[in-house]
Amino acid sequence: NVKAQDSSTLIVAFTPVGGATGYQLRVENAQGYFSEEAVASSPALIGSLQPYTTYSLSIMAINSAGRSQPSASVEARTLLPPPLVTTSSPTNDSIVVSWLPADGSVSYSVTSVPAEAYPNTTLLSQNTTTVTLTDLDAGTLHIIQVYGWDQEGRKGEASPYINQTTRKEEVPCPPQPVEVEESDPGNCTFSWESVELADGYQGFIKRNDGVEDVCNTTGNSCHFHCPCGFTYLTSVLAYNLAGDSEPGPVLNYTTMPCCPDHVTITAATTDTFEVTWAESRGADAYETHAVDGGVALVCNDSAPVCVLSDLRCDRPYTVTVTPCSEARGCNRACPAHLKDTPPCTPTDLSLAQGNGSSVTVSWAAENRDANYTVSAVGPRGRHTCWSDARSCEVDALTCGSSYNFIAVAHSAAGQSLPSYSVPLETAPCCPASLEVDPVTQAMSNVSWSHARGADSFVTTLTSPRGHASCHTRDPHCLMGCITCGTNYTVTMETYSRSGHMANCSYQGFSSSACCPSGIKLYRTAGSGLRVHWRPSSGGHNYTVEMTGSTNYTCSPLPGQSSCDLENIQCGNIYVLLVAPLAADGTRVEFCHQRLYLVTCSGYNLGMGK
């Protein structure tokens, strides 16, 4: 058996089951409500339910072995809720009773004590939410209660008793509100005009998020806390012993929208700020200002983000996010934020080549406080220099290579865009090795290794006796007019295709020894021959070779200019060569050979050429 105790409680009575140590009540409704509650015995109360709502209830017995299946469900409905009642005494002999309608009520009853005020409880129709008790004695206390009836004829939960005294004098008139003034942010004063017959006033302040405040005063103003971004509905009533006046007109007041929190300014590019913030209470839109020396950039948006473009580089901008609302306008008291744009891009790069591997780079820039990085990008990587001035030197560049130079400025605010690149070709390399090989007494072949970046070569041989040079694109050059037996230096100018030049110098070269002159052959005793010559300057050693049907050689001692060949077979033609020896002991190859006929009679030696 289930019956309603009031608008939020049902009483459940049931027959106990043998062996049960407890019971579980299951409560649910069509709106998705579901609850299970443990009870010890019958009857049991089920509370915290919704007014005038039908619930389905079932019960399960519980012991240590578990719980039984639910019983057949029983439906029951809670009672109507108590009406929300207000009373007033507009005249000395009447009381007005009003209440808010309750869903499910088909009629209402109003009772009052003393009974003569309303001797019989009266059943009113559903549409009636106000009743006036008349013919009352002035200054008499009446205890009033209202309850509703549902369509099943059940009496609803009654309202709390309300004490209302009939007036003994007149209702003060409702006060007329004057204004709400915000003396300083967050502190407001609600004021009204004083009215006659009022013993005091009650002010009502309701915020648009549902928070309410009440103030009681004998003066004509109330102070209340009014944070930013809210709308406040204010009204006031006057009262005396006869009762309360009707509330005066509602005065609407909206505080300024709140300043946004978590303002973040990011340099999206060198000329663009992205500004973000947390949405602020009471704001319908935002104005974002970026000011530099009186020049302002503004963007308006309802979203908590703004992009400010076309900013000047390396400038301090004052950025302010201003919240605005239709009711109060814009809050101009929000704090400003200082943000620098990234530095300006270096311009007018100028390159000055120093030695073969370094370049001094200078540029123009008007940044206040920036450092600079210069990069030279070439085929073998990147070379870098840094400076806080307007120039720096990039070194360790590779000869015979092409580089692109760029400069970038950077500061605490960020990094500039890179400058336009400036190309540079370094001077070509010098050949790593160079060789001079004599071809004749007055002619040498000069050859050299590969030189990166070089397209042509000017090679010069210089000695105290003169010089010779050649201009070629080949890695070798045949040079004449080189005197034998002379020390000289070799210099070379390497040229790139674009005309860059490198000077190269090679020391410690000497031409080969000069060939001897005045070569003579003389017979000696027996079958020998003596070879005699006039030596060249320099004190070289010589070798003598005579080749024919048989080969003969002799090597004179250092400083000598003759040597003997033994056991020469006569009647043959021989080729005679007298040549100086180089420092490494090798024979000079270009000396002239002579052809001789050695006869077998007398002392005649015939010379062919």
C-alpha cells in the first residue's frame, strides 16, 4: 500500500516476509528517474521526490543469500506542491492573498484565522490565484494558509502559515527609483525618492545570473556589490505597520563588461600580431588597438582573437583589448600591453673581399637593439658571422667557389625576414703543385695540377737574366728564352671566368745545367780515346757515353773536363754524348750528340756531325 504524505514524500506499507533481514525499495518514473533505497521495516518513507509526479514502486526482500525478485509494481503520485503565497493589506479592512498557480491544481482553498475574517474555507476555481478578504477589523492579525486540490480530489500540501495584519493607517505608495550609481568599479548605490507614511524600505537587487540581494533601510538608498559584466534589476517597496506597498518600477542597470584575462600577443610574422584572450563577462564584441607614436591600428570582432597586420618593424606597440556591450558601450579602463615587433630586415648588403678566404659584409639597418647573423651559403656548406654592429667578417671561405650572402636581424621580439641575397665568387684556387721540365737548354715545359675555379692561367718564370711568360687555358705551358744554369721563381695568376684573379708563387726552381762546348777526341796509347770539353759554369759533374757496335762510358771526377775511354774498336762509327748531371744524378737529356768514325790506321778521327 502506497500513499502520498506530501508533495515530495511517499509512505510505503508492506507485509514483512519471513527470513528477510531487510528490504530494497525501487522507485522510478517515466521521466527516467530511478532509485533504490534500503529500508528495515514497514512502513517506509521515500523522500526527495518531485511534486505531483507519478512513481512506480516495487519491493525486494534481502538476506545473506541475496535478494528476491521485485514485487509487482504499484503506482502512486505525490501531492500538489504548496502554493507560493504573498499577502498584503491595501486598506484597513482588507487583506489580498495571491499565489502562483501550481501544475495539476484544479481548485484552491484559502483559510484564515480568526474565523470571522473568512469563516468558511472556500473552494476556488482553477483560474483564481487571488482572493481579497474584506470587512476586517483594522490592525487585526490574521493567519492565512492556501492549498490546492488535484483532479483526484486530493488535498495538496498547504502553504506555510502567513501572518498578515490589517492596516491601521494608509499603504505607503510605491517608491519611485531614481538611479543606480557606480561610485567606483564594483560598488553601486541604488537610490529612490522618499514616500510619506513609510517606516522603512526594502530594496531588491537581482543579478542576471540569478543571484539576489535584499537590503532593509530607513533611508532612501542601498549599497551593493556590483561586479563587472552583469545586469542588475532593482526595485524597492515601502512598509509600515499597515503592510508593504507594491514594489516600485524596476530599474535596469548594467555594469561595464569585464576586461579580458590571459591576453597573449604573438608575432605571427614580422609585421603581424596575433592577439588572443579569454572571453570576458558581459562583452558582446571587442576592439583591439595597437598604437605606435599616435598611429593606431584597430580590429573589431566578437571572437576572442584578433590579427593586427601592416605593423612597422622594430617598433614598440601599445596593445589594448577593449570589451564592448550594447548596453554600456566599451570599457576603456582595461590595461594596455607593450609588445615590440621583430627587427627590420637588413638592407644594402655590401661585400668586400679581404684575403683569399674572407669577406667583410656590411649593411644598413635602423634597429634599436638587435644582433645580426650573416650567412654565406656555398657548395660546401654554410659560413656564418655575428655582430651587434653593422658589419662582420665571414672567413674560411673556399677558393674558387660561389656563395650567396644573406643577413638576418634578431632581438628579444623575434627575427626579421632575411635580406635579399648577394652573390659572390671567391678568387680561383692556386694549383697545389707545379713542375718545370727542361726541353732544351733554352726551353722548358711548365705543368701544374687542377685549380678549382680557374679558367685561364698566366705563368711567369723570372730570373736575374730575364723572364718568360705564357697565357693559356691548358694545365701546361711551353716556355722559351730560359737560360740554362739559372735559378728562377715561378709566379702564376689564375683567372676565373668572371675575371676574379689569384696570385700564386712557387720558389726554388732552377734551369738545367748548360751543355759543355768544345768537345774534342784524342787518341791515347793503345786503343784508347780521350774525350775533352769546355765545361759550362756551375761546376757540374758530367757523364760521357759513346755508343755504337759497342757501348763505352766514363765518368770524370768532379771538376775535371776530360775522361778516357779504353779498348775502342776501330773501324766503327760511334755516337758521342757529353752531358752534365743534375743534382739527383740524372743526365741532362737535351745535350747535342756527335757522330765519330774511328779509323784503324794513323791518328785520324773522322767526325760525322
